[in-house]
Amino acid sequence: MKKLLLLAFAFISCSVIAQPSITSTSFNSYSDVGALYFATSSSIGFGSAGANQTWDFSSLVLTNDGNYSGVSVATAPYSNEFANANFFVKNTYVGFEDIYDIFTINSAKLDILGSTTDIGTSEIYTNPRTVYVFPFNYTNSFSDTYQILGESLISTTITYDSYGTLITSFGTYPNVVRIKTVEGDSVFYTWAIANPYKEIAFASTGDNGEIYFGIKNNSNLDSDFNQTANKFTIAPNPFSTDFNINFSNDLQGTYSLNVYDLLGNAIIRNQKMEGSFNNISFPEVASGLYLMTISDHQNNIVYTQKLVKN
């Protein structure tokens, strides 16, 4: 799922900063709006753990993946199907159906219970997943098990392993926390501002030793991407075994399809498509959410979509 702009920033001196803490109040005014970019790299790593780190990702060659918006809302459709739900985030992404994440939050922890759309539930946690325990401070760690309806039990360990300054093509961010998530053989990192909570970057190990990066730009929205995205339609979605991708008649040439699970593992890789109608047979994998990207012949991502497999 992690794929692929470019600018250089001067390296700043490392100054001692206070240890940021994630608490329940970090989510009081949750809003995350901007543009999302992806990159892969075999030379830039996750960086070091510890206090007062500097992570410089400004040299990553990025590809825009569209505009996003995640904002807290007063309620969500079908949220009455989740006991104790009291925190809701509406996620809007170009070309996507709106997804509502359903949480329960209190002074002790933040749990995700599932997600819904305007037409029904799209994911249900039969065993809720703990996102954070509060307060979550430097060196704190906790383990959890969670389960999505119809899938196996998953064990995870989440550690606040470092804090410091994050440099991307879009700015320099002090007082950033780094969260390490381990699920089996998969390791995933998130860099976030603690108060108010806002994710700035994420990364995970991909194929062939590469690292997949996602970089957020909260100050820039890419209108060209929006115009291209309107030229693709996906149906049905949700689907069971296959779905169709329809192209606008003015699109020419060959496009490539990639589909990833939520940990960045490729489910479909570089499947070629051309013509106005393409039928896609989906591999026999678990039901749930997947991310689809369509790239042009220059490997630029021109469309993304969340897929829901029943």
C-alpha cells in the first residue's frame, strides 16, 4: 500500500525537548485534513529509537495519492450497533465511499470497535482493538489481542519508543512521538504530534527489503488528482469474489492495478488494464478492508479506492 515529491530541508540542531504525552484530551478536537503521499526507499530507514531523535525524510521521492479528511463527528451511521461507542471519526478520501471509524474513549484508553458506511457496517471487532492506553508516555508499551468478525485472533504490541523532530518535504515538526506496532512478523511505525493528535508519517517493511513510507501534507490539497480520480468507477463495492473497473472513454493507454491489505502486503501486484471495462478476480483472502491503487504508464498513482470484501 505504501508507494511513492521532493524538496530539501536544512538539518536542524538537536535540542532537548520535553517528552510529549498522548492522553484522552489529545483527541478532543481531532481533525486531520490534507494530502497524502507515498514513497519507497531501500536507503532511508526507520531511524533510531530513543529520546531527542531527528528523523529526516525530506529526500524521499513522493507520489501524491490524493486528498484525505478525517474529522471527529457527533455520531455515525449504524453506530447504535456498537456497545459503548462514544467517539466517531468520518474519513473522506477522493474516490472513496465515506468510512466512519467507531471508537470508545475514556480517560484510560482508546478502543476501536469497527467501522461503518452510509449503507451499513463494513467491519466489526468482536474483540475490540486498543489503540492507545492513557497516558501513553515515552518507553511505555502494552500488548493486546483483537479480532475482526470472521478472522483469526491477532496479537499486537504497541510501544512509544522515541520522540524528537521529524523533517519531511512539507515542514519540520518538533515534539513528535514515534509509535512502534508489532504484529507477528510485521513492524509498523507511526510519527504523530501528540496534542492535538495528528499523524504526520508512517512506514513499514515491504517486499525485497524496501521500506514503504506514507507522508502527510496538512497544508496542501492536490486538485489535479481530484480531476483524474473522477474518471474511474468501481462496482460492486463491497464485493464477494470479483469487481469491475470502468474507465472514462477519454482515458487512453495501459494502467496498472495494485491492491494491498492494511499492513501493506500486496494482494494484487501490477495487473495490467486497458480499455473501458476490466473485470478483476480477487484472490481468496479474508473479508475486510483493502486499498486499491491505479497507476499510469509512468508509475504515477492516479486513483485510489478502499475495497470491502464480504
